[in-house]
Amino acid sequence: MERKFIGAGLLSGLIAGIVAFIYARIYIEPQVAKAIDYEDVRSHAEEKLAGETGGHEHGEVFTRSVQENIGAGIGTVVFALCIGAFFAVAFTVLWAYVGRRWASADPRLVATALGLIGFVAVIGVPFFVYPPNPPAVGEEDTIGSRSSSFLTITLVSVVLAVIAVVIAMYLWDRLGGIVSGIAGTVVFLIGVTITAALLPEFKEIPGPVEAADGTIVAPGFPGQVVADFRVYAIANQALLWIVLVTVFCLCLTLIAKRSAAKNPPAADLVDA
């Protein structure tokens, strides 16, 4: 059964990755293109102020067409496959406990709840603490710090989500589902809030390029591009997780039907 769950997770991740890539290609790539255009304008303005005449452009290892199609497609699908595999493993562990403790529980509801928790822990919390930025936003000197901070909040969020689920399960019979769920959520939110407060902040959206006399040579990074990019980015992740959980639940239905067909109830055997 565990292998079937893993297979369902991989299939769900594959389909979710393809859907997410199509969405990103339509909505996110235009924002990336605007960011790259701005980066070119800003670079030329800075070179002009520095008295340079060019000659610093480097050929791309991969063209933009390859990056936004093949590169982005492979990256998105591989990411979705990894999420699908981890989701299947998490579901297998959780269902081993829930299915044994509550025999009447519906595995699809468990998968849906796990998907919601996973999205909040893996995507939601890191997104709101460190919202993603399009290219040309961010200082090269802070890449390491930004990456480590993002990884830290992600890992802490996942660990706290696991702790919250354990607390809710432990208190379920004593306090009921609603109260135990609230207790786990409060622990999660407190832990995430403290962690976010301890981590550094990064506000690096480029301002306008000014000459010595104060004349603006190039405008600051368009705020609307940043806003649109972030909205489309979180929507893309939400779509990925919705498709993943939906396909996974459909796979669970098929697994249950096949299992029932191979192992008919004893009453059916007697009637036959």
C-alpha cells in the first residue's frame, strides 16, 4: 500500500507541475521579462554615469527562450515531483496513525487536511515572511543571507507544523477536534512569529539612479511589477497544491476501489 501512495504522490506531482508551469509561462514570465528589461535600462544608466561605453555584456549560456521554456518547465516539474513524493510520505505516516485510531476516517479528508497544512507550512509562511522578488531585485552581497534566512523559516515552519499536528492529535479525545486544532494552531503561530521576529529583514527594491546633480537617469524598479509578480507567484503555488491534492485524492479513490474488488467483504463471498 505504501508503494501505491508514493506512486500516487509522484503522479500527482507530475500533473501539478505541468499545470503550474503552464500557468507560470502565461502569467509569471511576462513579469520576469519586464524585470529583465528594467535591469538592462538600469545597467546602461549606471555605465553611462560611470563614463563607460559598454563592452561589458556577456553572452548568455542559455537563451531566454530556453530558460523560460525548457529550463523553467523542467525546474517546475522536478520541484512538483519532490513535493508530491514528500506529500505521499507524510500522508503514509499520518494515515498509519489516523486509520488505526479512527477506522471510519476518510483518507481523502486526511489528505486534504494534510495538503492545507503543508501549503501553509511550506509555502504560505515563507512567502509572507520573505515574499519572492522578480529578477533585478536584491543585492548580490545579501544572496547568502537571504537564502539561509528563507531556508531557516521554511524548516522551522515545517517542524512547528508537525509539532502542532502532534499536539492536536494528543488532545483530540480530551478536548475535542475544534479545541485541539486551535491549540495546535496557536502553538504554530507563536513559534512562527518568534522565528520571523528573530530573522533579518530585507528591503532591497532598487530606487532611481541619480546623477551627481540629482537628475534621475533611470527610474526605480516598478512597484506594480513586484506586486503582480508576488500575486502570480503565490497563486501559482496554490494552484500546484490544489491540483496535487485533488489528483492524489482521486488516486486514493481508485486504490480503495481496486482493493475492495480484490478483497470483497465476507458477506459477498457467502452470497456468491
